[in-house]
Amino acid sequence: MTTGHDVTVNSYAAAREALRHRELRQALYDEGDVVMADVLVNLHGSAHRDRRRLENRLFRRATNLRYELELFPPVVADTLKPHVESGRGELVSLSHQMMMNLAAVTAGVDRPDGTAAGSDRLYQLMMLFIEGATLAHYSGDRAAKRAEVAAALDEFDGVFLAPSIQRRRDALARMASGDLDEHDLPGDILTVLLRNLDHLELPHDVVVRETAFYLLAGAHTSATAFVRTLDAVFALDATAPDDADQARDDLEFLQCCVHETIRLQPSSPVAMRWAMADVELADGTRLARGDRVVIDLMAANRDPQVFGDDADRFDPRRVAHDGAAPWGLSFGSGMHACIGQELAAGGEVVRPGGNRTSAADGLAGLGGGRAGPDRLYGLVPVAVRAVLDAGAEPDPENSPVPDPDSARGYWARYPVVFEVSP
């Protein structure tokens, strides 16, 4: 669209209002359209509502519990095993492999040859999709990277998606003939899309990108939070050893560490929106049609009015005000709130000392806030706990390396050693 000025909002209240405003349309992934064009997060209005309504059904509490309690533990164990046995690991690649295996189940991406080489190639393609989605923050040759990502999408379509689609079409045909119960259909995004191609008016290239998006988003944001949380817990050994011990022993406290990490280090440091009409926010900020709104999540998540005078400090015991979720606005808010946030970080917020809250701002419509035997901790806390239980510590001979090609503060490598006590 025709652009006007960039207008930045950085208070928590203004950022939350901008994220929820219906006259402000997604703008963050414009440069990443090679893989993000017409995917759910980029839709607006009725197109977004209709697709989200269908895809929401896959993120109900019962499904999330099945992932956390049944599907994910073997994935964690299988991914960790060779690293623990060797005594060394590298958290960036380990976490993406781990999260990719589960994200593939959610997205509906099969590995038809069932080989380690096939999984490795899917991992390589997914990492390219991640670079394509975040082209706005890529510091290298963007045109060359765009071409590389486009080629990766073509390979993904032919090698992985085509057989995945055929398997689901066969299952849908069997259901139509009465040979298969609907309950036995694959419970994934690809099946939802194939069942609603006509209703949603989805051409094949959009199906390819939507499936790739769920693969990259499900893996990348969780993997990023996983590595950053472990880094934060390792830092506690020097600054707050009692908290470090509690993080290793208490899963509820470790979940708070994950939430605090996500608040301080959102996967994307900013969100962006296009003004579709003239808008005035409650704080008096005026937006003209065509303006681009830059929502500074790093600043909003550190707003002292909401998170206290020490909002820049890592404190897993922090209690947020103004109805804010403990992770701030890192999962978004309103119509584009992350569809998988409960699966990733848990649906119930438990603050140290026993205070429980549903964090309505972050969990609205996603079924959060329930205690009991079906308590959801989230896949990131569960995965971090498994790595800590395996005795992971920073490798004293190999320091972590920041990613030089990203402005998002990612790690390129994070070596660890595994030292399980006898």
C-alpha cells in the first residue's frame, strides 16, 4: 500500500491498543512475502477470521495436553539422547531439531522416506524458511536469500508436501466412503486446509506457504525461547544461585523463567501495522491512513508502569500489573495473538508463592487458567527441564556465539556439556 510515515509506539498500553485495533493491518512480514504471503498471520478482516476460526480447533486444551504429555516427551528424549551420550551438544541446532519434529506433526508434514537424511533435509529447508520470514532483519544479500528460499519452497513442495497431501486425500476419501471415522483423520493444519480448499479459496501455493509457516513458526519461536531461557538459567548460577537451584527442581518456577525470558527477549523485537484509516490512539497518538506503526515490543514489555521500576531486570518472581500477561506482548494480542502460545508456554500462569491467574490479556479465547491434573506447563518449559535434568552446562571451552546476520539477537551457536551426577 502507499506508505506515509513511520510512527513508533512504545508504552505497554499504546502497544496493546495498536495490536488490537481493527484498522491496523499486519506489516511485519512484507519483505518476507516469499514464504509469508497470504499465510494466516498476514491476513486481515474476514479472510483472517474465517481461516483462524478453522485452525483454532487444532489448539484446544485436550490436543495441547496430548502433545505435552504423550507426543513430545519421546521427541525430547530421542533428540537429546545422542548429545547426552557424547557429553556435548549445541543448543541452537538441537532445539530447532527438537521443535521441528513436533511442529511437523502440527503442520502435517510427513517424512516419506523415514530416514535421518530426510529429517536433516527438512531441517535445512525449515531454517531457510525462517530466514525468508525474517528478511526484514537479514543483514546479508536479501535478493539472493529470497531466491534461495523460493527454491527451498519448491523442493519442500515436491519432496515433502506432495506425499503428505496424497496421504490426507486418501484418508478423506476413505472417510467419505465410510471406511474411516473422522476421529481417525490426521489432526493437523494440512488436513484442515485440504478439507476447506473451496470454502477458503486456497490455491496450491498458499497451501504450501501456510504449511511451511506452521512448520517454521512452531519450531523457531519455541527453539529461540528454549535457548534464551537456558542462557538465563545458567546466568542465575552466578547472580542468584538459589533461583538457579529452584529452576532446576521446580517446573512451575521454570515456567516463570520461560515467561520472563520471553518478556525481555521477544522473538521479534517489534511488531508492525499499516494504518488502513485515520486512527487516534487513547494516548493521543495520531495515525494517518498509510502510516506504518512500529510497535516497540522491547520497550512495551519493559514499561515500568506495568512491570515495575526494575522492568529491565530478569526476575522470574515478577508480578505484572494492568492485567498484563507475564510474557508481556511477545505473543501479540487481539486477532493476531499467537495461535500456539498455550502449547508453547502453558495456559496457566503460576507466580512463585502460589498465586494463579489466567493472564486474560494473553490467553483470551485459548482456554487458559485451569489448574488440576490437566495442568499445562508448555512445551518450552518441559524441553528446558529435560535439558537441565540431563546435566547441561555451558561448555567452558567454547563460548556461545551471537548470530552476525540477524538484528534479532539470536544465537548462532551455543555449545554445552552434559555432566549428569552419578
